[in-house]
Amino acid sequence: MDSEKEFLSGYKLSDYERPSVTSDVAAFMIGSEDKTSYRKYPKNKLQLLLIKRGGHPFKGMWALPGGFMQKGETVEECALREIFEETNVMPSSLLPVGVFSEPERDPRGWIISNAYVSVISEEQVRQKGMDDADDAQWFSVSFDRADSGEYHLTLEYDEIILKAILEEETTRFRRTKFRIKDSGGLAFDHAAVIAAALTVLRAEAKYFDTIFDFLPEKFTLTSLQKVQETIMNASVVPANFRRMVAGYVEETGEYLRGEGHRPAMLYRRKK
Amino acid sequence: MDSEKEFLSGYKLSDYERPSVTSDVAAFMIGSEDKTSYRKYPKNKLQLLLIKRGGHPFKGMWALPGGFMQKGETVEECALREIFEETNVMPSSLLPVGVFSEPERDPRGWIISNAYVSVISEEQVRQKGMDDADDAQWFSVSFDRADSGEYHLTLEYDEIILKAILEEETTRFRRTKFRIKDSGGLAFDHAAVIAAALTVLRAEAKYFDTIFDFLPEKFTLTSLQKVQETIMNASVVPANFRRMVAGYVEETGEYLRGEGHRPAMLYRRKK
DNA sequence: CAAATAGTGTCTCTAAGACAATATCAC
DNA sequence: GTGATATTGTCTTAGAGACACTATTTG
């Protein structure tokens, strides 16, 4: 045991070249558009947080929030810290997307990125949310597979439209990976990271767990259903949705009134 | 653009402290025990490759194969390289398990591990397999949840028995993580890595994709079923298994004869 | 023939999808 | 009452699990 102590004290990791490690986060939110009629349910939009790069490389282009790991924290803590720094909100969940480590992915050098999905509720952003900085914006997301097999990722905010084109990559490594055919003006390999993140989010949305994080503590079943539909870009019959979600929620007894139609019971996530 | 070039040429990543990054691999194989009767199907055992550490720290203890990333490769390539160096076999698939980055996980310093599951067939090992080095051995695996909620991981090779005790950790980060209550003589946090790897492997085994890699190109449906049963530690009714796997395999027309009972058709993985 | 695995047919049960009907509010 | 969403009932269908039966080979 003495020899182990001795060994460790003389041990130098710095003999080997080491990569820099970052955590990058695709933070999603569901934003509601203005009501078109006083009694109509507002349309939901899936939104993604992007940061305008202030420095080189990719200066002025849009990128996922993220940054270098600091000593003493885990990659997950780093991801949470980065999101908090950017939004002032601490997300309640974090889904791993994958490690991006292609040697040429960052012109600054050898930089490995750990990508995560995080989910934030509109309520949180409204309350504690970021000051409306020009360099951090929520973009509406659309992502679909064209008949050609290509994937089209479109991110929109105001006048700004970023359109990326990707191809699914077959790997022996599981997890869908994407190859960028056109980055659409996104920095680094972030178009591929966002595509992978959306794939993860959509897969998760099926299993009632992640979707609660988009909503406040108390919610109606219809709003929950709309969240799922928005993410998966597919609609469900209400009767079936309620049956499937029944095991994951519990009644609060309270009702949401004054919406111009029958009041809806407010539910809460079970357990 | 000139200013970007200028920026990059003057850019120094070395200003920040950086972690070392490793890939560690849980390489699984299904080994068959000797037949107890000339016509009986041999019993299968799930096995895991462990390496006896030759140097400090954890000298003489057993660990997962793995090693430091080299410049110019991805984490997945690093994982494959490590497995190949150890077994002389190139696995055909690699499943991500997660990133292990707790600051205290390695006494040598700040070292982040990317963990993967890989699957190797007994055939490959027999043919090109490693020379029977004392410091690399296939251990039989058993892993189950006790009534207390604890998980018991037992690894056995010859006289050597490693028994680790773990607890499921609730994280906001998805993916089952485990906390080590007793490492059972495994190096580093590898007991927790192995537990997570087994969880991934079991989840995958349901979906007929990974399990083919345990077998040679041509196989009988019963042998495929036994592989799945061995991994999941649960049995299936043959009629149902055949129905479920039907879409993933195709007939070769060949038969396996001379086994003391009705010959079985050899199948091949479809597509 | 006995032992053992190979392979098929079919009943049941459950969960998911589709559709239809009823309930209740705000204006 | 009208327009809208809330909520429940039920028919159908696809798939998983269970069981029973038949088929074939080798010692």
C-alpha cells in the first residue's frame, strides 16, 4: 500500500496530451402562440435555445449553449451550470444524447462535446427567465424526414431562418447519428447535435416522463396531450391519450375555469 | 475571415486545465458449458471480460478493459481499439452506456470515462481469440435485484469470485446509475459501470438486434432464444419467440444435424 | 422405442387505435 | 343557443403470453 501511495504521488497525467471537454445542451421549451379566439386553445410550438456566438470561431453564428468542463464537476453538472448561466433556470431533467468526438469537429483543436437535452417550462422562463438578450433566443423548431431520406431541420426566430440538411448515418454504435450536408448557418457540428437531440426527445416523449417538465406543477390533460403532440408532430385521440397517461397523473380536484368552455380538471404528476 | 484565421492561429486551449479521457468497455460473450448428455442442449453463461491490473492504482485487482483516448480518434474508435488490443477481435457493435465523470472516481486525478457495451461471439474468440493470458479472463456474470432493493453483481472465474453490492441511484439525468456499496474487489468505479452496462444490454436484448452478435452467421432459432434468455435471465415460450423474431431472420435452407434429435433449420440475420 | 429438441396451431388477454356520444361552461 | 373543449363508453384489432399438439432425429 505504501508503494501505491508512492506511485500516485509521482504520477503525472500531464505526460499525455489531453482533449478539452465541453457539455452542450439542447434546451427545449414549448411556447404558446397568442390565442386566435378567446375560447380556442393556443397553438403550441417547440422551441430551442440558441446563443449567438460573440467570438471566433463561427463569430456571429448561432450555437447551442455550452462550455468547458471545470475541475470538480461532472459533465452533467457542467451542462446544468451552462444552462443556468444562460437562462437563469435550473432544468429538472437532463437526457444524454451522446458524445461528439470527431477530431475535426472544432477548429480550435481537440475538443470533445457531451450533448444533453434539457426541458424547461414556459412558466419558469417567464418568471425567472433571462433578460431578453440579443444573443440568446428561443427558436421554433421543425424537423422532418423528406421523401429523399434527407432530414430537414429548420430553426426560426423573427426574421432569422436557419435551415440545415442532414443525412442519417449508419453506425455500429447505436444511437442515431447524423451527418451534416448543409449546416444552415449553425456553428460547429451543432446541426447534427440538434438533430440527435430531437431524436432523443421524440423517443422520450412517448413514455410520459419527460413531457411533464414542459408544464407547470398543475396542468390539464389536454395541455399535456398538446405537449406530446407538438413534440412528436403527430396527433392522438383524446380518449386514448387519457387512458395511457392515467397511471402517471393524479387529480388535484381543482379546475381551470373561465376559458369559454367546460372547465378542465387540473392534474399533477403522480409520485 | 482573415480575423478568424488570425484568431485560430493565436488560440491556445492549453490555457485551461483539461481532464484525461478514457473509453472503458464491458465486452460480453455467451459461453457454452460442456454438454451434460450427448443430446442435451449445453447451458449458456453470460461472460464479461476483465483485466487484472498490472500497475498502480488498484494493482492486482480486476478492471474493465479500456484506456486513454489518443489524438485523432473518436471515443468509439478508442473503445474498439482497446477491445481489439485485448482480445484480437473487432466487435461488430458498440452500445453507449454513459459518461462517468465524478471528480473522485480515479485516484490518479481528473479522468473521465466513456463506457460502452460490446458484444463478441464465442466463435470469434475461439478463432482469433486472445492467448490465454493470466491477466485477461472471461468471468461469468450474475446480476440481480435483491428484495432489499440492493443489486448483487457476482463475477466468477475459476477460484476467483468478485461480489459487488450496489444501489440504484435516482438521478434527474435518466439512465439508471448505480452507487457502489461494496466494490467486491473491482477497480475504480467499475462495479457501477458494469451494473449500468448490464442494464443497457438487458434493455437491448429485447429488441432483437444486439443478440445476433453473440452468435455465428448461421444459427438455429433455439440457440438465438437461449442467448436472449441467458441475457434477460427469463424464459420465453418457443412458439412466441419464433413469432417475435420472424421479421428479423431468414432461412438458409441448411440444417444442423447429428444432435440426437430433430435437425434444426439454420437461419441468418435478415438484411 | 426413448429422449430430446424442432416446429405449428390456436385460445386468451391486454393494450392501443378509432369512433361516437354526452357534459359543461362563457359568451 | 352556439362554439368550444372535457370526459366517458365501447368496438375493433394487433400483439404478447400460455398451452397443447405434432414432427424428426439419434442412440
